[in-house]
Amino acid sequence: MPTDSQGSSVPLIFLGRPILSIRRNQIVNMDGNADQDEFEIFQKHVADRFLDLSSSPTTSSDAAATTTNDVDNFLSIAWLRKLLDVFICCEAEFKAILFLGRDSSNINKPPLDRLGPELLDRTVKALDVCNTINHSVEMLRHWQKLAEIAVMALKQSPLGEGQVRRAKKALHSLLASMTIDDKDAASSKLAERTWSFGRRGAAAAAAKERSTTGPPRLFTSWSVPKNWSAAKQIQAMSSNLVMPRGADSTGMAMPVFIMSTVIVIVTWTLVTAIPCQDRTGLLTHFALSRQLSWAGPIIGLQERIAEEWKKKEKKKSAGLLDEMQRLERCGQALIEFSDSFQYPAEAEKLEEVAMHVAELTETCKKMDEGLLPLQSQLREMFHRIVRSRTEILDVLEQNDKYSSLIL
């Protein structure tokens, strides 16, 4: 399996320095003397990227499929790919700031003696989320296939009872699968088969991976245990996310805090959009100060998603992904048509069916074009986190060896 995706293009140069020249044994000076201009540029780039995300259009739940492929609707597959590009760009720029030939002997000094381990722990949890979302995308592909069966049946002319029954059966399977409760998703036979939750020894395997010096090597080999909870994972990632104050707010602590916030908001967004194991009680608010220049767009995005999540809980729908909501809406309308179908169908009803089938066709097309690239970007996100974490652990190990030699 390749370690990098071809689905996104991340600049190889940030802040005027080539990222490929970064060395593993180089890490920042934690004494607060880092270049403030670099920090300010990083904050501006983070703000600009999230502002672009939060300004994406929202499609009305009652609207037909009138959007074109060059419009990335809010919380659509194309929008999630932009979100992952934002993460990859932020991670690359943060890494350029982190590894710039500064004295690595200060790594055990405040404040990074505390923030460093917290960041490493947060990245491990992010890897869990990446792996879980990847398996959930497989479920989305299964739903796409069911929708395609219905589309093929309902496009037949003349439309007879046999075609309608076939479409109805596929749509019933689709909607039944989509209405799995968040908390019970892991115990579903379909979820267990498709997502690989609950494999024998999964918990032991995860524990073994975490006990080593580095994260797992393969993206798809790290299954989460059956009692794993996406909601609790996000809560744990955000519980110790505290904004630096005083002198720490002008040093390296702020870029670390920004990157930690980016990790949390990106993984939280993925979990809200795509159904995964146990989202019951998922957080809808993270404490960020609007006084921070880069925080405004992230807060705006968070509030926008939180409002959509409240609607989702009222409707008890599976997730916020735009394509999923379209599948659900069209599926329900077509099942209503099939329940009252009589051959030959009235021309007016056939026109209405054709409209829903056209939207379903367009949705399936977007899923077919976007889901594999989305998985590829998830894989890239996973491996970038792995590499950065490994490099930091290597520096820590080298410092420990150096300290022991001095003693």
C-alpha cells in the first residue's frame, strides 16, 4: 500500500524553506525565541484556509440536484476532501516551523515538556479516528451500490412492476442500513462485516501498537476495539486543549496549540459527517477565544456544523454528509412511489420519479468519483501523522541518550 495519496497537492515550500530539507534530528528551541514572523504567517494561513471552508454553500434539504460539479456543497465529499487538504497543508507548515535546526536540547523544558507528550497522545487518537472513518467510507460505497441498483431498475422503459419491486428492495436495504443508531452501529452485523469492528484480538492489537515507540505501519491494519467510542475519543482529544497564556503565548507553545486545535476540529468534523462507531454524546462545542486572529473561522465552522448536528439528532439521520442526506431523501420519495405504484403509471408521477432518479444518479456519480480519492487522502493524513510523530519520538530518544551520557 502506498504511503502517500495522489489526491491532493501540498506545497513543498513554506515560509521560504524547503520542507524536504528538514532533518529528523532538528527541533525547535523551546525558550520562546522562535521567529514571530513565522508564527504570524502560520496563523494567517490557518485562518485563510478555514475561512474558505466555512464559506462553502449549503444546499437546501428540499432542493433538487441542481448543483454542478464545480460547486463543493458544505459537508459534501468534495468539501471533506478540501478539509483534508487543509489539514495536510497545516501539518506540513507546522512541521516546517517545528524542525528548523534549532537546539534540540531544550525539548524537556517548559512549556513543551508538557505540550509535547499531549500532542503525541492526541495524534495517536487521531490515528484511531482516521482508521475508523476509512472503514466507514467502505459503508458509504456499499450504500452507493444499493442506490445504483435502484437507479438502474427505475430507468427502465416502460417501467413495470418487476423493476419497481427490485428498486424498492434495494432502497429498503439502503434506508434500513442508514438508520442504524450511532450507539448500536458497532453491534450491527452489517457494520461489523463492513467496518471490521469487533475483530477478535482488536483491542489487544491496538494496545500492542501503542506500547511501541511508533504508531502502526499500515493504515488498514489497525482496527479499533468493539467498545471504542468516537464521541469519547474526540472528548479525550479536546479535554486538555488549553490556550497558552502569558509568555507562552508568544513562543512555540502557540503553534503547537494551533496544530492541536486543527487536529481536533478536523477529526471532529469527519466524525460528524460520516457515521462511525458510537457518536452518542458527541461534543458540539470547543472552547476557543474569538480574540485569537486564527480562531474566528474555526469557531464559525464549528458553530455551523453544530447547528447541522442538532438537526441531525432531531431527524435521527445517519450523518451530515451531503450525499448521504440526498440518498435518504430520494430513497424515501421513491419508496413512497413504489408503495402506490400501479401499471401503467401516470405521466405526472413518472416525471416526479424521473426527477428523483436524476438526483440519485448525480449523487451516485459524485460518490463514485469522490470516495476513493477521499480514502486516499485519509491514508495520506494517517501517514503524515505517523511520520511526524516518529520524528519527534526519535528526537526525544536522542536527547535521552545524550543526557544519560552526560550524567
